[in-house]
Amino acid sequence: MPFAAQSLLFPSEGEESDMVALLSMAALIVAGIVGLYALSAALRTAREPAVVLPYESGLLPQQHAVSRYHARWYAVTVLFLAFDMEMIFMYPWAVVVADMGATAVVEMFGFLAVLLVGVTYVWREGALRWT
Amino acid sequence: MPEQTLAEAWGLAPAVLGVVAVGLILGLVVAAVDRAVVVGGTVGTVAAPLRDGARLLFEQRRTTLAPDRLLWRLGCAAVPTLALLSLAVVPVGGRTLWSTSADLVWFNAMEALLWAAVWLVGWGPNAVHALTGGYRFLAQGLAYELPLMFALITAGLAAGSLRTTDVVTAQEGLWFVVTMPVAFVVFVASAAAFAFWGPFTAPAGPDIAGGVTSELSGVDRLLVDLGRAVFLGAAAAMATALFLGGDAGPWLPGPVWFLLKTFAVVTALVWVGRRVPVLRPDRTVEIGWMVLVPMTLLQALVVAVLVLNGFYA
Amino acid sequence: MTELSGWAFTAVAVLGVLSVAAGIAVFVVDSMARATFALLASFLAVAGVLLALDLVYLAVVTALMMTIEMAVMAVFMIMFMMNPAGLMPMTMVHNAKGSAVIGAATFVVLAVGIWTIDWPTRNPPRPDDSTRQLGEAIMGSHMLVMLVIGISLFATILAGTVLATARGRYDRFGPDLDADRPDDPVPGGFRR
Amino acid sequence: MHHGGEVAGLAMASTGPDRDGLELDVLKVALGPVLPGWPTGLVLRADLQGDVLTSAELAWLDADTRPAVEPDRAPQEAALDRLARFLDVAGWPTAARDARRARNGMAERANRDEAQRLAEAVTRRVNRSRTLAWTAGGIGGRGSGGDVLDRVRRWCDMASGQLVEDLPATSLKDVAALVEGAEIGSARLIVASLDLRPVQAASASEHVHA
């Protein structure tokens, strides 16, 4: 087996051997992608890429597109980042609910209810719409 | 060890190759079903995505004026990489390639990394349509990320574990989809949003001339299209594992059931998804926050109460 | 340290160097996008370190949060910084001398701290499931932390929205808040 | 207003004020003349702030060199054509495909009944779609003509064979007023929901080519 050398180096012990599997998978994917690029380079007859202007529906672009982009929903990001923080708690919470009992459920949903009040406030302020 | 990973069961090389192969096959299935629904099924439906892929390999590449080549290329390569890596925690044949105490979070993280990858695909070419598409993807992410997380958490909550194989085992009595239909539907729909496919295709929408994909050519386009299809297939497989009992089923061997269910999820998703127009991000953000988030939370609450009553034990 | 296998030790070392290198890259590159994603690369390397230390949940959640946060940061960097794509030559650093002094001083303080503190050793054996352990801690002894964070997140949402938005409910529903439909420049998902 | 001049032969965008009080870059872009689902030859020169059009100016490209008289087509076929174009922009490929099939069937005149059935099926689907009403409704409202959705439903009636009077043509100035301040996707839907043809412009400029 081609990977025998690796299993000698990293004795198969629990999660560590899993990690080897994951790393091998990542390596295989990267190799596949590099291989595709190489294959395409070998196969195509037009080696040089065509240098074209960005597509602007038939006319020539007048300016570089990568400018200071006015994201219209920037207010949503504030809400999202704050709400998102709570996920750090919620994943581990899900694991222990059965053991910890009703108090854990009450506490978590109390916490979420507070955040949902915040969401409703943001919605009423119109911050969930494009400015 | 009670739990065995694929690598331990099959050996490292077959396991890794197997998972990647399953991912590519799932992607091909998604592409073929999608084509059958959009264009109409013919004999060549399965071959068509392969033919398109081969054509992209031969195609002359294009590059735009002053692109950010490094980030563009990285984004393109990251899309299929993340899609395939998310399969590391999806049970194939009852086992996952990688089994940890946080499998569901891994799946979630691979999808979250798509935020960066797809935005980079839009940013790279220095073109207005692609840029607009990249930002639309972020806007969609803001709307669907939390519902997707809550759906994942709900499944983990009922199983009392974030390990996918545990979630599958916990469904021996009753498939989770029965008690958490909302989480199931939201999970599949949000996953489609992160593959920006079907009704969620706004980041690559026809109204912005293909958006993030508009300036892609050759291998770059192949990688992004492949990544989208594989991610959709991986999400269908994950939905099967989390909500449809994984490989449980009578008479037939487990892996066959697993593939059949995944195929059914893909078909249902494509059938429904292609019957509606694109949902525009400037409207879905509000729905995501004011409808999907409370609904998935309510679903989680219901499941939490059931857990307290020992329903899933 | 002794608990780490050679494999994990190598991984931590390599990823540590990688994360520092990516951190330096943030100040070297011209483009806001590249700076942001160099920072993301640095964070992902840190997530890799956590993974090598067998703290899977923390590792994965770091990668998850940081990716989303960096994507959002990219939005704001590109919104507010001049020449965000770095198409025109520019420098990413201001007040280089002052910040170098501050940076070096902080590094010295932290390094001295790390090497002089008598770190506690781990007595109980490694838990099978660090995620469960974390859940028990959050829901048990550290509940107060979560409650405080909940309130501060709520305050963050409110304050952030008030500061970030130019229009508020009075602009939308009129001075008496009695309009049937809000007056918005772009309609949203709800028809009212 | 340029703060820097050109890079790689192309200018950098310059700043401009915006309705939400932020002074960020205004990108000058052109939509058309060649864009999927777009009236061929129409050029929309817009100022984009993010994905919102802060100003818009429309013109026909080469309006005076076009034949003034379009080939005369049955109104039903024309409506199906417009509907298909709109559905393309709205991102509904299956419905657009069916509308095109119905149109082709009618043009061939061999299988008219089946084409008629298909036309009725697709227009029923579009008419009744609540998703379309949600995603495309409430924008581009224009006097008695209604909004985007009303205009599309009118086309649906025409496409299924009912006798519905065409709306009066819209001038490009009106279109510009409709799309100003709209998100780019809405702007595309608004333009796609109007039957814009260069014919009027050509006859207005009195260049008639035989």
C-alpha cells in the first residue's frame, strides 16, 4: 500500500490517524486541482490566455470595477456578528441538554429571546433593508 | 474503539479515494438531474456535464485587465476543495472519514469558508458584474447562515452529540425529519443558497450576466461549477444522514439505501428549486431574519423539550 | 508540552510560523482584499494549531467565526479605505516607528509572561469529548459569563444599529409612527 | 474629481454623495447593448453605488440605421417572446424554456393546439406564482400601467391568447426615472417588464429606410 510509510511514521492512534486521513484527503484534492490545471495546459492549443477587458455588456469599461464598494446592507453585518457570537455557546449546549435538564434549555432560550428582541428592534429601524 | 472511521475500516488510501470519488459522483448526479429538469432529460443527460467539463479543459483561458490573479485563483480552487472536504464528516457506508466530537461544526465551517471563497471569485477579475455577484453572495450568507446553523444544531441536540455517526445512530427508532421538518427543509434550502444554485442563484444571476461566474474561463470555471455541484450533493448526503436516518432501511444494504435517499433528496430539491424564480437577496435578508431565524429557533425549542422528556433516548 | 506527540509538535511549530508570516503579510501587501485574507490565513493557521492540540471544537469554531468575520471585515475595508484594490502603489503602514516600538514592547511583555508564569499542569486525564466538557462548563459553572455576554451582545446590536444607520423608525413610519407601510428606498421582503 | 488618474489604461472611480450619507466611490457602468434578456441596442449608462443605480441615462445605439418597420408578428407570439425574456432575467429558466417552446410551436403553425396548450400552461404558472409576485412585485410602478408584476401579468394574458390592449410605449426618460435609485436586479426586472423597441426612436428621428 502506498501509504504504508505514513502509517509507520504516525502510529495509528485515535484522532491522530483521522487527522492523517483528513490531510491526505486535502492533499489529494490539491493534487487533483493542480493536475486539472496541468492537464488543461497540456491539452489546449491556445496556450496564452486571451487578454480581454472585463465584460461590460458590449461597451468598453470606463473605470476599474474594484473601487470603494458601497455595500447597502452593512447594518445587517453588525446584527449578524453579534448574533453569530452566540453560536459558540449553542453548539456545546446542544450536546449537554439531556444531562443538564430544563435549566439549560430555559437559560439558552432566555438568552436567545433577548437577542431576538434586538433583531426585532433592528427590523423596525429598517436596517434589514438596502439603504 | 466503538467507532471506526473509514480509514480504519478500509485502509487509508481506499478511504480517501473513496470519499473523493463519492463526492465527484454526487456532483455529477446533481449536475445531471439539474440538466434533466432544466433542459429536459435525454440519453445524453449524464454525459452532458462531463462533456462540458472536458470542453472547459480545452478552452482558451481569458484574463481581464488588472485582475487580482492570486486571490482569484485561490477562490476558484477553494470552492471545490471546501465542497469535497465537507464530505469528510458525511457518513459513507455508515462511517465517516474523519470522526470528531464536532463533526457538524466542521461541515458548518467548510460552508462558512465559502463566504470567503465565493467573494474572492467575484473580486478577482476586477469586473463590475462579478463584483456585484460576490457581494450578493455575502448578503445571502447573512440571511441563510444562522438558519443553517440552527438546523444543524437541532439535529445535534436530539442526538446529544455533534458526531455525525452518533446522529445517524440516534435515528434508529425514528427519523429526525418527523420531529424536525422545519430544520430539514431549512437545511437543504440554505445549503442550496451556499451553492448559489436554483432559486438562490442571485450571486451568479442572469440579471448580472452570470455574476461571480461571468469572467471565469477554462479550468477556473470548471472548478467553480464542480464545487457548486459537489457541495449541493454533499449537502443532500448530509441531510440524509442528519434527518433521513442515514443508511437505515430494510432489505437492501446500507450504502445503497444511503445513496437512494441522497438521490431522492437531490431530485426533490432540483424539482422544487427549478420551479421557482430567483429569490432576490434584497428581499430574502428580511425574511431570513424575521421568519427563518425564529422558525428554526422554535423548531430547536420543540426538539429541546422533546429531549427533556426523553423522547429521543 | 511533553504530552504532545512529535507530529503535533511539528504541526504547532509550522502553523505558528505560518500564522506569524501571514500576520506580517497583512502589512506588506497593497490591497485591502489581500490584507484581509492574509489575516484570515493567519487565523486559519491558529485554528490549525488548536486542531493539532486536539481541541477540535475550538479549532473548527475559530475557523468558522474568523472566516465570516474576515469576509465582513473585507466589506468594510473595501468600503471605507481609499484605493482598496491596491491598484495604485501605497503603503499599508502609518507611524511605522511608533508602532514598531509598541509592538516590540508588547511582544517582550507577553514573551516574558509566557516563560515566567508557572503554568498549571493538567492532572485529570484528557476528556474524550472536549465539546461536551465545554458545554458543561458554559451551562454550569460559567453560566454568568454567558448571561453577561448575552446582555452585552444585545447592547452591541442596539448600539451598532443606532450608530450605523442614517434612517430610523421615525423616518420610515412618520413622526407618529402611524404609517401603514414604511417608506424605504428599496423595498424588503415584507410587503408592509 | 479624479484622485489619481489612470492605472493600466483605465481610470479609477471617483467619490460622490449618496442618499444614505456615505461618500463612497461612484462607478460609471454601461448596461447593454448586449446583455441577456435586454432590449438589443439599448444602452443604460448608470452611476452605480454598490448595487444601486444612483443615476441612469438611456439611449438607443445606432437608432437611425435600423429598419423602422419590424416584421409583423402575431401579438401572442410577441407577448410570449417578451415573457420569455423577462423570465430569463427573473431567473426562472424552466418557465422561460416553456414560453419559448410555445412561441416556436406557434411560429411553426404545424402544432398550434399543442403550442396553445403550452402557452396557457406556462402563463397560468407565471400568473399564479406567489414567489414571482413576492420577488418581482412592488417595483417599477408607473401610473395606470401598474408595477412590474401587473405588466407581466398583462403579457401573460396576451400570451395565452386573450385580447388585451398593449400599454402605450414608455419613453426612455420615464424608464430612467423608474430605475433610478433601484437595486441593479430590480432595474433589470423593470427594463425587462417594459416593451422597449427602437422603432419609436427611429421614427421619431425620421430616418426611414426601406
